[in-house]
Amino acid sequence: MTLSVALVGGLHADARKEVVDRLLRTVPDSLALHHDLSAAARGTVRRVVRDATGELSRAEVPLVDDCACCALREDLLPALHRLAASGTTRLAVIELWDSVEPKPMAETVAAHGGDALALTAVITAVDPALVLPYLANGDDLAEAGLAAAADDRRTIGDTWARQLEYAPVLALVDGTEDDRRTHEEDHALLAQLHPTARRVAAGSGALAAHAFAGFDVDAAAAAQHPACARLPQEAEQAGVSTLVWHRRRPFHPERLYRALEDLSCAAARSRGRFWLADRPDTLLAWGAAGGALCVEETGPWLSALPDAAWELVPAFRRAAASLDWHPRHGDRCTHLVFTSPDLDRPGLERLLESCLLTDAEYAAGPEGWRALPAAFDTLFDPVP
């Protein structure tokens, strides 16, 4: 018998518990497994198993390599396989702890489930009234007691953004907000941040059906890959705006570096890909929330690879590149998306435009660009 497995995550702990409780009540023979990482600093992780009637068991799990998430994986998979072997459970609901992100857990279950486990859903529980406050929170998880490991340097804002954007299903738990305008703004923000998500009320009968809908980890990874991410489109609703900024000309490294602080604070959430004139072969990923910006090197642009290497590149990446191909620059481009209430579109566009190469700088070509000030070296090539 194959055991269906649904992941339910999100930093909105009350909303997450409500979603899990709803699944346990509506899906017969379902169990929830939750690994509480709040005691990880003391060297243990607490595993709790419950059904619709309440708690069934509780156990202490030791840390693995001082990593709470590693302990979660090492304990979770055997527990799921035992449930599958028993044949008595129809749905195993994995309630992820607050700051645990769904992507690595989904990929772990899919990779090690074999014929016994089928990952059928990844759901993020959402209180719409908390979407903006959590996105705007630039505090480190460690400061809030939510770090999943001793070296966890993530922030609340960027963690919440990834939890929200990875899941294809968002289960909404509305609070007691009486201000209709604020309520509309919350839902508009949510819709623009993740327009392709299926949004379902946690209290509706549809939630149980979504728990068995199926989940493709490869498609989910492709949708988040910076080279071909399914980024939001232009939008304007209830005071919330999404600006899509797409340019072929590269950024001037020094001018962009000086503008990073203003750009990272310009919107509740921004993400995408870009290229720097002094690093023309490197695809760079952009992600900002809560005023905290993450810029990462994610490998070469396809047009920087020899033709023979293209066969080694996933088909989804080749398809995305072909849709965005330029006769001179290939797939090199900047594609950034900014979403926020009260977004200053004109000011943001002026700032971004000012960071591009001027006509004279652009005319120098790639060889000339490499001589530009390497302002990003401190981020990408830190001194040991």
C-alpha cells in the first residue's frame, strides 16, 4: 500500500495548526507528524504524532550533526515507512515547524519514498492579515528563536517569502480583520506574490481534495529556478502593485551596488535575475524581503556555455532561454519583479534605469566592461 503524504508548512503557526486539524477531521485514517525544533538548542527535537482525537505519542529525537533539520529528516522517513508498512493510515500530514522550508523536505520525501510513499501535496498555511507584516520583518530567525540550526542566518521575511512561493496550494485562515480595505489589500498582495497558487479556504471541503492532488518536485524546482522562475506579471489592485522590469542592457556594477539598499527597501518583495557588465557570463539571482537582500551567483547563462554542454542542461532551462533569446546577448537579461502596497513605480524605475550602462559604456562591449569597478567582489569573493 502506498501512503499519501502531504506537507503543511508556514511561519503562521496558528494558521498551520488549524489547517492540519481540518485535514485530520475531514480525511479518515489520517495522522499528523510534527517535529518541534524549539528545544534544538538543548540537543533534542520533539516528535509528536496525533490524529483527530488528539495526541497519540511523543518522543525525544537527538540532534544529528548539530542540525535540527537533519534530525527531522533522519527520524521522519523511517516513521513514514513504518506507517506505510502498517497499512492503516490513508494520509500522513507532515506539519513542518515554523521556519522549516518545504522545498528540501518535499525533495527528501520524493527521493526516498520509493513505492511506499507518494508526496501528494505541499500546502502553506496563510493568515492573509499577516502576509505583509511577515514579509516586512527583516529580523534574523535566531533573534526570534526560530533558527533551525546554529549557523542559520535566514531572516523572517525571506523565509516566509520562500514558504509562500514554493507551495502550489495556499490554505487561507482569515482572522478577525474588520477593515474591508485592509482585507482587500491583504488578498491582493497574496494574489500578486503567488498568482499561480490555488488559494483555498482552510474551512472548505476542497482542502481535503487538494491534499491528494499530487505534487511534482521537479516542476516545483523549475518554477523557482532563477533562470526560468514563474515570476508575477504586472498588476494593480486594492493599492497593491507589481512592477515587472525587463532590460537587455547589463547593470553598471558600481552604480548598482550603491543603489542596493534603496532597491532592497523599495518593495515588500522583489525577486528575479540580472546580469552585471563586469561578470557577463554569470547568471545572478535577486531576492529581497523585509529590507534584506540576497544576491547569489547561480552558474553561467546558457549563451556562455559551449554548444556541447547544452545537452546537459535540463529541458525546462533550454525552453526558457529560447523564449528570451537575443541575437547579441543570448539569454542574458535582467528580469526583476517588485510587489508592494504603495509602490513608487516612477521612482523605482528611475533608480533602476540609472544603474544600467550608459550608451557610451555599453558601446565598449564585453572586453571594456570587464575593466569596470568590481564592486560586487565583496559579496561574491569575500576575503578569507
